[in-house]
Amino acid sequence: MSTGTIVIIIVAIIVVVAIIAGVVYDQRRRRLQQRFGPEYDRLVEETGSRTKAEAELASRQRRVAGLDIRPLDPAARARYAESWAAVQEQFVDSPQDAVMAAQRLVMTVMQERGYPTEGGDQMVADLSVDHANVLDHYRAAYDISQRAADNQASTEDLRQAMIHYRALFQDLLGETSTATETPVTETTAGLPEGDTPAVGTGHGPGYPEPVADADNTTAAYPAETVPDGVAADEYDAEPATTGSDVPRQRRSWRP
């Protein structure tokens, strides 16, 4: 075999190996992008290098693979769902306390699932392996919680924090997140069991009975005044339907 032939064979082998390596690397990159989603892009921007970002994400996968991460059993999921419902009800009267309670509840669920909760950065890194799609929700909620601790968060900020915590909470429970849905609905508090206000109509069980208008054959609903001791912003800014005589409805933060 001539020297020229040997050189051609060696070059061909090198080319084939390079192609295989490229295909393997490309597949690995796609898997990381699919698994980590926005977290992949965030790390690439933060490190300024795809190679460094991918090395970090691969390291996170190895670490989490060594943890005893386990799903919640149905009884635990039901128990935590009830706890979350109670936290949401608490938001109506004490938004800041409710946000703090939501944060603690999320931490409790993480611990029961086997996630270490010591060290904020490491905790976020661990979560990114299986919950990357809601990681930005946690970061946003945590930021608002820190501002709330310094009394720098508005009620709307706190409402947003609850939405963000809910996204991670539902993901940890294995539920589908509905964080983009409108979280304010009409409350059924104080109504007889089984009765629900007719949403969007301004009448139905729990609403005042109409009174006759002497100048109008159409029945009108008496305007409701805000009770003493209840913040005005707990009521809808506008009535459920047009007309100034439709009773205002008390809001309840309930996704």
C-alpha cells in the first residue's frame, strides 16, 4: 500500500470521526435545549459560551440524578392542594402574610419531594433540571417576596407573587399550571351551600332582590354600599353589568 493511499485512509477516518462527533454533540445540545428551555438560553447569555453553559447544565443533571427525588403520593397532593386553597383565601385579608405562607408551602413540598432547600442558588439549579419551565416564575416570586419583607411591594405585586408561586407549586405537584388565567373571581363566601352567584349577570343567589322603579317598568337592583371596616378595593371597580344600580361584587383572589 502506497504512502498516498495510507494518507487518504487516515484523512477519511478523521473526517468520519469528526462527522460522528458533530452529530453526537448536536444531539446533546438539542436534548439540553429541550430539557432546560429558557434556562439554557439564560445560561448561554450569562456565561457568554454555549460550551460553558452546556457543561453547567450537564453538571446539574448529574447532581440531581444522585438525589432521591420522588413524586408525591395522591394523599400528599390532596393535602397540599387544600393547604394552597387556604393560603389563597388568606390573601383577601392579608396579602403579605399569604405570600410568605405560599413561599413556605412551596419549600415544604420541595423538601417532601427530596429537593435540598438550603442555599438559594443551588436550589434553583436543582429545580432547573425537571422544572425549568417554571423557574422564571420562582425567581419573580422570590424577588417580590424580598421586596415585601422590606414593605416595598404593592398589593398588585403581591398578587403577581401568588401567581408565580402557584405556577411552581402546581408543577411540583404534577399539575398543569394555569398561571396565565385571570385570578380574580366572584366569591361564594356566606352563600348557602350549593348557591353560586350568576357570574357576569349581577343577579342570582346571594344578590339583593330587584325593586320596582316607579319611572321604569324594568326592575332595578339596589346599589350595595361598602360595609364599614372593609377596604373599598376589595370590591370590583365596575359592576358586573352596565348600569349604576347593579350591586358591586366583593372580590376574592381565587384562581
